[in-house]
Amino acid sequence: MFIHNFKYALKTLFRDKMLIFWTFAFPIILGTFFNMAFSNIENSEKLEIIDIAIVDNDEFQNNQLFKETFIALSDEENENKLFNIKYVTEEEAKQLLEKDEITGYMILEEDSPKIVVTTNGIDETIFKYAVEEIVTNGKIVENLMKKEIEQGLDSGTYNLYNLDYGKIYKSVLEKTQNQEVKIKNISNSNLSYTMIEFYTLIAMSCLYGGILGMVAINKNLANMSSNGKRVSVAPTSKGNVIFSSILASYITQLIGLSLLFVYTILVLKVDYGTNLPLIILLGIVGSLAGLSMGLAIGTILKANENVKTGIVIAVTMLGCFLSGMMGITMKYIIDKNAPIINKINPASMITDGFYSLYYYDTLDRYYFNIISLLIFSIIMVIISYTSLRRQKFESL
């Protein structure tokens, strides 16, 4: 019975022209427009070395981690050099920023970094992410130093009254081999504003699966369709029917996402880099988030299918806008002024996962976004399940 319902739901979805358009055709059409609009703009664009300033106060001089990291990131012999750095006073830094001679400056206050910029852009974002990563690394090194001291005291290697913190610090850095911030300059190969647009395009395609989820649940609601009425009175497991419909929707969504990847890679020649399997995994999990969002909207709202479809599309486009589809600086603006929005925005989770694959050597941030999307999906499913259980009809 499950297989029969699954096949029926799959055939029904593929016969719906509106669903086929939004799931298969629209992302491909939009991707084509992106390629036509941006491909010739940035063929020779590269990530330039960013000019910044560091306020050279006592706190910065006493913070070995920040000093060593910025020295490494501005080393002329470092092939991944990111910054040209001027060590100045706070007043001089303000003057340099007013004259647009630097992208921004950083000042340490009570061992907490403060970044000052006047505009929002890719350079400012990289500067911000670099400082965030240094702070994260600092916490790791601090924890490792505590363990190193505890182990040294227990073994007799260190004397409690004669601890050489500088030597211990260097020892920890050597063991972790993690002196440098994990941001790479690989712009010569694939940094492009166009890539950011394609990342948001994939996020949009994933969330458009919400339409499929909404349609799948509508066809099984007694107050939404004649098929739903038959399901309600049929002597079969309603859970079985609903799950087979949802699974058919998810398979359809993944087929649409696969077509988008094939089209952008083989036809538009989009280079997703060496992390394509991880990008595909992120797309699969993102599609689950989009589908579950559609399920929640379909079960909660008491409206006809057209209204629900419009709401799913509106929510998807708003999420993509906030994640940078219509302006690559928007995500940074939201992160800076209202970070909670991007924490709960699935489109932002997906694009942030892509950014983490590009900017970081480790996968910590990538897996954080994967887990966030899974949690979002579980919450949406719980909401849908609870709403379905509460629905009762006096007559059909």
C-alpha cells in the first residue's frame, strides 16, 4: 500500500505544471539570468589585499595571539596574505578611515576586539570573520594552556611558583599548529560575487521545496481537497498515506535540485570548487528544511492552496534577500545589526554553510549549519504533527 501511494503521489506531482515550474524551471531560468548578468563583470576580479589598521595599545601588545596572527596574515612571504596593516593610535586610525585609506580598524578593549568600519562590503566581512576566528582560536588555546599546565604540574614538568607562560604558550601553538586564522585567499581560482548569487540560488531552490511540502499535506487534508476527504474516511493508515506523499515530494525536490546542479556545472560552467560533495550534502539537508517549512505552513494556515503557495514563495524570497541574493552585503548588515534573524533563517544557514566551505580550512562552521538546518526541520515537523493532531471535522 505504501508503494502504491508513493507512486500515485509522485505521478500527481509531476503532472502539476505550477509545481514543475517553481521546482524545476524557475531556478534554472534565474541561474541563466545570473550567468548572463554577471559572467562578464568579474572574469578578472580577484580578492585584493585588504588595507586595515590596528590600534597599537597596551592590550594589543600584551595579547600574543592577536599579534602573532596578524603578523602571519600580513607577512609578505605568506602566499595567503590577506592584510596590509598599519599599527597606529586610535586617533590616527580614525583619520585613516575618514580618508578611506583603510577598510577599517580594530581596537582591543579589555581583551575584546572592536571593529570599526564605515561601509559594508566583502572586505569588511572578511575582516570581521578573521577577527571572529582569532577570538575562537584564542579560547581554544586558553583551554589547551590550562590542560598543559595541569598536566605539567601533575607530572612535575612545571613548578607552580616558576611558570613560564610564554614558553607554555609557544608549546601549545606548536602542538596545535594553529597559529594562523583559518581564512584562505583562493580568489585567484574561484572567488566571485556571482558565486555568492549561485549559493543563494541553491538556497532558494531548496526552500521552494516548501511548495511541494505544502501541496503534499493539502492533498491529505479533508478541508482542502476531495482526495483529503477520501483519505480521512478510508480504512487505511492516514500516517502511511501522508508519509508516502511527503517522501514523494522530497524525491521530486531532490530531482529538481540535481537538475539545477547539473545545469549550472555542465552548461553554465559554474565551478563549485573541490567541496562539491559537501555542497550537495548541504543542498540535501537544506531541501529537507524547505520541505518541512512547507509542511508547517500547510498545516497551520487556514487558507486555500493559492494563498499558501504565495506565502511559501514570499517567505522564501524574503529569506533569500536577507541572506544576500539581491545584495551581497545584506547578510553582513543583518549579522551586524540583528544576528538573531540569520540564526533562524534557513536560507542564511545554507549560504553560511557555503561561505564556511570557502573561507575556512576546518568544517566546524559547516557542520554547525548542517545541524542548525536539521534542528529547524525537526521543529517544523513537530509543529506540523501537533497541528494535524488537533484538526477535527464535524462533517465532510
